[in-house]
Amino acid sequence: MSKLGKKTIAVTAPSGAGKTTIVRHLMAYFPEMAFSVSATTRKKRPNEKDGQDYFFLSETAFKQKVKEGAFVEWEEVYPNVFYGTLKSEVERVQNLGKVVVFDIDVKGAVNLKKAFKSSCMTMFIKPPSIETLRERLTNRHTEDEKAIDKRIEKAAYEMSFEDKFDITLTNDILEKALINAKTIVKAFFNLKLPL
């Protein structure tokens, strides 16, 4: 049974803006939240686990799931690199009685908002500047300069989507951004607990 009417939170940002750090912090703080694991065709990084960080699928398997209607939303984020939200994952989390949290790209978040409407709060994590973003991506040491250039170009485009989201949170000072993120989520949950 589909329970897509329950509350969901989609957190999005250009790559390197701190989205995953903020999502992990929120997940540790709010036991009522659970993570929806996305599917992707991108290569697994050394520290990632299949089924925990992502469901790593071949392009053929991903496209088969598209044909089967297995996704709430999906996008070709980079040429031949697909990401998607599986309906089965959303239902798994909702069957646990939890609020579904998505750590998702910009277009995916727009699509989730269309799918879930007012039951979905979308939060856009904004870097203080493109220069700061480049520095963060470089300091990760996970990609070469060419890949970083590609991400920066995409980030500039993604920043133009900012007004499509319910909340914009600037991640300038991480500690401050984490407190602000908790305040935003508490308001969405209608909680009156101290931080």
C-alpha cells in the first residue's frame, strides 16, 4: 500500500555545498526521520556501500526499472549517469512510520515536490559562493580538476533553481547551518523541543 501522502523532506544543493553533512546531522538528531536510499548508475566510491549510500545499478538495470515504473522520479544528472528515487524505498521508510528524507539533486527535488506537494518540504543548501564551492570540492580529493570544473559549471546552473524551493539555507559556517537546519525541520514537524 502506498503512503505517499505522509511528510517527506527533500534536501538539495549543488555538489560540495554540504548537503550530505547536514542531512546526516539531521538524521542523528531526529529519530522520526529515515533516509531514502537513491539508485544511481555512477561508479561506487571506495568508502561507499551498496544499499546504504546508494543502490548502484548498471545503466541497463536502471532503464529497466524506469520502464517498470519503479521510480517516483529519476534524472540523467550527467551524460549517461542516472539517479532516481525508488517507490519501494519511500514505502519502506513510510511503513516504518518515519518521515522520509531525500538527499537529492536539484531537479530531483523539484520532481519530488511535484509528486508529494505540500507533504514535502524542500530545502536548498546554498554555498556562500562558487569560489568556496570549488575550494570544498578540491579539498575532498575525490575527483580530478576536469571533473571539478564540470561540477562547478553544473553548480552555477543549479543555483538558478533556488527560488523553486520552500527554504534556502546558506552553509557559510557549518555549525550555524546545522542549528538553522534543525530549527527548520522542527517547524515542519511542529515540534516545540529545545535544540
